Amino acid sequence: QVQLKETGPDLVQLTQTLSITCTVSGFSLTTYNVHWVRQPPGKGLEWMGAMWNGGGTDYNSAFKSRLSISRDTSKSQVFLKMNSLQTDDTAKYFCASHNYGSYSFDYWGQGVMVTVSS
Amino acid sequence: ETTVTQSPASLSMAVGEKVSISCKTSTDIDDDMNWYQQKSGEAPKLLISEGNTLRPGVPSRFSSSGYGTDFVFTINNVLLGDEGIYYCQQSDNVPYTFGAGTKLELK
């Protein structure tokens, strides 16, 4: 059974760095890709980036150089790090994955709500 | 980057009516369009994947059509439990952009 779970802080200070971990089960990170998607309160979904099964990454240019995605395959974990947080980074952050051969997000974590405080 | 324009922003329907949501993309994405349902406080749920493919367990009342740049999502015989926000998303090229969402309310 495929599962994803995000863990991270509820509150981050302005200009500080956000770190969130996505722990997966039911599949290997060397087979399935993992994506990060965020959703500000009351707003829509925004794709942030991906950790591909081969170890490469892609990022939404909207985050410029603030965003970094990495992984530890031995722990089945994917990491999101984003620096220079602003108040408009307040959002629920989801990790999501998809079946091999498809790029439709079949599987989602429950998300972690992060508030950036001044 | 492919822009996805979704309309309408909101719908108010009666039980049993037919719902139609449109998504238009700024580039040709073949049939790499996905449709999600999100209920309050929950993660999105994939209803229809690339190639207009209904996901397992999703009722056949849900369907989609389209290819290239114009896509339509349909709910036949809408039910109270279908309330929520519906998003389209293109998975043809990164960044995998989403539409702005359509909020569906039942009268």
C-alpha cells in the first residue's frame, strides 16, 4: 500500500529556512518519482518541484534558487528545503507520487500546514 | 511554461444536473491532462488521469474529453457528495501547472 507522509514545522520565522520531510512506504524512491505541491490558505495548487526516480530534480522557476529537493533512498525519504521565507510562503505543503509510466498524481500525503511568522 | 486557464471559477448546481468544466492550455499537451477533486481540509484526489482515463473506483458519472489545448471535465447526474473544488493539471512538461480551480456547490 502506497503511503506518503509529510513532517515539518508548524511555524517558521520570516527569512528563515523551511525543511520538510516526505517519508514514503509501499514503493521505492528508485522506481517512483516524488513531487512537492503547495497550497496557500484558500488558494489553488502550485507545483514546486520533483525528485525523479533516477535522482535528478526539476524545479518551478517561480522559486528561483530558494528551493532544494534531495532524498535518502535508504530511509525512503525526500526532503524539501526552501530559504528566505516570506509571509506568502504560508501554505500547506504536500508531497505526491505517481505510478510508474504515468505522471498523474495518484498518491498524496495529508500535507503539512506551515505558517511564516514575522 | 504551459499556462492552464480553467473556467468557470464557481458553479452552483442542483442534484441530478450535468456539470461541465473547461481547461485550456497555452501549449499543445496531447492528452496529458489530469483532473482532481479536493474536499475541504483534504489532499486532492485524482479522478481522471492522462488519456482521459477514469481512475479505479471513481464512478462513471465522471468523465473528460479533449486533446491538444482544449479539455472538458464532466459530471453527469451530480450528487451532494460531489461538492468540492476541482482542478485540472497538465503533466506534459515541467512545471506541471494547475488550473485555478472550480468550486462546485450543490443547491
